Amino acid sequence: MKKEKQIVECVPNFSEGRNPEVIKQITDIIERSKGIKLLDVDPGEATNRTVVTFVGSPEDVIEAAYLAVEKASQIIDMRLHHGAHPRMGATDVLPLIPVSNITLDECADLARRLAQRIADNLGVPTYCYEAAARTPERRNLAVCRKGEYEALPEKVNTPGKEPDFGARPYDEKLARTGCTAVGARNFLIATNFNLNSTSTRRANAIAFDVREKGRPLREGDALTGKIKTDEQGQPVMQPGTLKGTKAIGWYIDEYKIAQVSMNITDINATPLHVAFDEVCRCAQNRGVRITGTEIVGLIPKRTLIEAGKYFLEKQQRSTGIPETDIIGIAIRSMGLSDLKPFNPREKVIEFLLEDIDKQSRLIDLTVKHFAEETSRESPAPGGGTIAAYMGALAAALGTMVANLSSHKRGWDAQWEKFSRWADRGQEQIAELLELVDEDTEAFNRIMSAFALPKQTAEDKAARSKAIQEATLYATQVPLHTMQAAYRTFDICRAMAEEGNPNSVSDAGVGALAARAAVLGAGLNVKINAGGLKNRETADRLIAEANQLIAKANEAEKEIMNIVESKL
């Protein structure tokens, strides 16, 4: 069944920032790549370097990155390159960054495989850095790029200095392309905290309080005393309170305010909401107030979800509310619209990606249009789809009662219990809404299989196999719906027994909807299983469906007895 989509960001730096035609050839390759959203192209004339940002699924990002490196190796000649920024190749660095439902370790593995592919297929030697490094010292990009392009003739075939992949004697092709560093790093959030002050000095003081590096220790007076140094003569630092952060204070003439400007380089160690609260605390200690937050660039959706839930929990409110509501809480709590309106559709990576290969979905229809679409003469959406939607409504009713109970006057001590039920309910709603469209997709697969050619014996065999695979899938999907819908009895039962008594009838209607969902999906299991040639598999699926039907009948009866006793 469907998994949450994995999203990776890629930020390659190309050694060309002055020729728009060359830059466009590279970005056109990326933009035309399947499943890719090109987010930003930032050329620099002084550096003679262009930073490109794009996102997509891991497979699509790797393919687009490879094609971009290939194009850069064809049209950028490093023998002619001069710029202010350190560099060693046409594609100088190429980091992969986990955004959603993928780990840094997984990105590091992807980076190493991409590095080898670039070296093997394109003849461009590659170093692996940061999380993708194959040796500890090469985690530091500066180590990989030491000596820059000019040092490559000596480095590329010297033991201990050679690239991780593609080491060979220096030749004309290598002179033209240089080497590329491929790595993986955590997502970086660039943010500015707005102050009710114009003082850069105060802003810097707050920045030094929180940034990981901290501030130099002084002898005697903390402000005017002599800076302490170590045996090497380097300042002794007093670390700040936030791991994985860099920060500085500045004044922004456009807004007429000072800001604490921060890069959060490890959002797992310091999520945005933690940074916000800590900057607020340190600002207050210095008589300054944070009026809001400015996000520079894009952020992953989870950053706002985590923040919204954090602030809801501080208020002892249920976190089991719709995602859009959680994001709204995060925006208001951190003042993201302080300087200008914050539109999550323009700032959240996942939302920007929704337009890629977007297909019309039943769950995006209004209730009226959904009913009308079902009523048309086309066989889909049909009973299996409606069963999945009834299951989602069952979970939604149970979740509603949980949220009402969480905020009921006099029940404050129980808010966490009901919040956990509501969180669970939201997960069930999401799963069953996915099944609404998946059931229709299962039917469409069968129709596509039947439409395959059948002229030759090979055609007929392939068509028959495709029909059986599609039929099995169309049997498994409603069985999944049955399983998911049956789980909604748990929240309906708990809310009938323990929830707000004024809403007990809603829990009862949820149980009725859950039973209808299980039994309705069960009918689809049975009718689709009839088309399976493998009767052992068909009988097993039907038997499991019958067991769920029997259990659903009992659960509904039990819950309705509880409801009737409280009416």
C-alpha cells in the first residue's frame, strides 16, 4: 500500500556565474527532469558560481543531478575559470539533503552511489564529503577541496589525496571538468528573529547567548575584560545554548529593526520552535522582545507541524486536529507574518511539490461533487471507494469527540489522554482517505490490463498475467480498507465509554459508519476475489474478510449498547 512520499533537496554549485546561456543549459536539464521542482537559481558574478536548488523524490533527484553534472562537464571548461569562491570542478559541490520521510544516512548512501556513477560513467573523479564521507577527515569539505582546482594534477593520483571514485592520472579531460564533491547534509533553515529594538549591539548579544559557538570568555568584567586565550593563542569560547546553530545580530534598514539572524544547521538538534523560544528567553533577559520570525527560503512541512504541536501542548490543547490548523497555530505562535504575510503554499517544500504530476483526486472534490461523481454511469468511484470514505468519517467522528473531551471544562487533567486518541484518529483518517483514491486506482488497473493487446500468444500471456496481478491488487485494497476501518472501532468505543457524554451519539454514528465501511469493503473483496485463478489465495482473502465482518458486527453491537445506555 502507499507510503509517505520521500523528498530530497539537492543544491549543486556550478562553476559558472557570468554566462546566462551556459547556466540556462544546465537548469533547463534539471527543470525538464521528471518529478523535479526547480526552486531557485542564484548566480554570482564575483564568485563566478551558480547555486541551484531543486527537490523531488530520491530517484528523480539523483537522475536530475546526474544529468546536470553531465551537462556541466560538457559546457564548462575549468581551464578558463576564475572567481572569488573556492572551487575544483565544473560541478564543484553537490549535496543531498533529507526533507521528508528519508534519513540523513539514506541520503549519504544515495550520495556515494551517485558519486560512483558520475566517476564511472562521466569520467569526472568524485570526493565524498560530510555525511557521505568514506573517511572521517573528509567530512570537512575544505579537506576534500584543499588546493582547489590548481592542486588536482598532484592530488588525483596521489595515495591519501586521490578522489574516492575515479582516481587516475591527470589528463586533458580532467583538466577541463575538474573534480566534484558529492555529499549529504542536514536541511538548513535560515531564519531571522525580529526585535522591538534598533540596536545591533543588543541583537549581537542575544545571538552570542544562543549560537553554538557562543562568545569569547573574558577575564574580570564580562563586557570589557581581556579575552581569555588558550595555549595556541586562540580565544576560549563560552558555548551558547542552541546546538547546531550559527547566529549574528544586524540592523535591517528596510524594516527599521534589528534582527537576530540564525542558520539552524541541524533541525533535529534544534527545531525552529525551540530556537524561537530560546531567543525569546534570552531577549527578555536583556530587556528586548521578539515581535516575530522571518523565514528566508523554504522549510520542510514537519518544521511547522512540530512547532504547531509544541505550542498546542504548551496550552494543554489537543494536537489531534487537521494539519492545516496545526500549521496555522505555528504561524501565529512564532509571528511568521510579522513583516509580511506568510503563505505556507509558497514556503513549504512539500506544498510546492504537490503540483508536480498532480492528478485529480476524489478526496479533493467537494462533498456535493463527490456524490455527483459517484452517481454517474462510470463504474468508478464505486462501493469500495465509498466504503473507504465511510471509514474516514467514522474515524473523524471519534476524533471529534476526543477533541471535544480534551477541551471540556473540568476535564483538564485528562487532556493528554484525549489528545493521544485524537492523534490516533487523525492517522486513521489520513490512511482511509488515501484508500478512497487507491480503490478507484485499483479498478483502473484492471481496466488497463483488459485493454492490453491480445494478438499473439505472447500478448495473451502477458495480458492474462497483468489481469491477474491487477485483480489481486483490487482484492487486497478493499481488504486493507476493512482492516483500517475496523481499527476505528477502538476510538469510537473509547469515546462512547469515556468521552464527553454530550457527544456520545456522535461516537455511536461513528460505530455505525465503521461497520458499514467494513461490510461494504468486504463485498468488494469477495467480488474481486472471484476473478482470481489462484483459488487458494482467493479463499484466504475471503476468509480474512469474513472474520473482519464478524468482528465488526460484534464491535458495532457492543458500542451501540454503550451509547444507548447513556442516552
